[in-house]
Amino acid sequence: MILSDRDIKKAIASGHVKIEAPGFDALAHVHASSMDLHLGNVFKLYEHSKFAVLDPKKPESFLGNMRTITVAGSDPFIVQPGEFVLGVTKEKITVPDDLVVRVEGRSSLGRLGIIVHSTAGFVDPGFSGTITLEISNLNRLPVALYPGMRVCQLAFEQMSSPAQQPYHLKPGSKYQGQMLPEESRLDKDPEFAEK
């Protein structure tokens, strides 16, 4: 069941869901069945000229293979056609053990060709941190993105019962507490761990 605006507001007001950012009025960004989050000012891009392939069995091919760009002031970040970059939400979210959150793009950005998540549009119960955005530009033209602009929307879904092992209690929860866009930690998955 997806929470309505009144239930999202109630969950935020009671502290059941926490949305934190300096000067952020979470209740002002709630819509009928979702709420908007804003784009942060830190981006990571793969250094594609350094490696021929990103190989899950060779963590050295993707670990440390990203360049960090911090956008100052009101400057835009330009996403080139066909480019893939990691961004981050300005807000930190803390999800309770009985809800899951779906991250979706905004239709206004989608109409420019911007996708904000490739596949990771799901935030587990018990997660706390900023949300890393997997931003792609499907357009044939570059698109300017501005830190502070509304970039994604969250839908909250009630679970049938609280998670037995929420993300914050799961051994190996790789992204708990993240504050910057985090590159892949696929090398921590058991199927790729060194034997």
C-alpha cells in the first residue's frame, strides 16, 4: 500500500520517517502520493579513459575509478548525451523498519531525457543516509542540472510487518550512512569476495 499525502505528512511529523537537510521543510514537498527531494552538489564520473572494462571479478577495474566534481554556488552540472554519472540527494533520509521507499524520476526531467536511477530505485527499511542517484542522459543534447533543484520523488510503501533484519542491522550493509554519491561496492558481495 502506497502512503497518501496525509500519511506521509503524519509519518514525518511524528518522526517515524526522517528527512534532514539544512533549511528543508519536508512537509512543503509532499504531493498526493509522493514527496520531492533535491539534487546535491557532488557528482562522480567514471574515468572511462583509464580502463577498458568494469569487471565485477576485478574490483580494481572500478574501485577508485571515479572522479569527484563539486559544483559551486548556482553553477550547473552538465550531463552530456549518453553520459552516466552518480549524483546524490541534498536530503538525508531515515526509513523505519516497516516501510520501503521507491525512488522515481520527475516527469519534467524525464521529458528532457534525464533518468535518475538505472535500477536502484528501492530504499530498504532501516536505511539511513543520502540517496545515490544513477543519472543518465538519453537525449542527444546536453542537459544542465542545478544543485538544489527538485530531482526525484519518493513513494512510501507500508510493509506487511516490520522487517526482521532491517538494513541497519544487516551484516555487510554497504551503503548505510552514506552522505556522498557512493560508487559500487560490488566487491563486497559474497559471490565476488576473494576465497
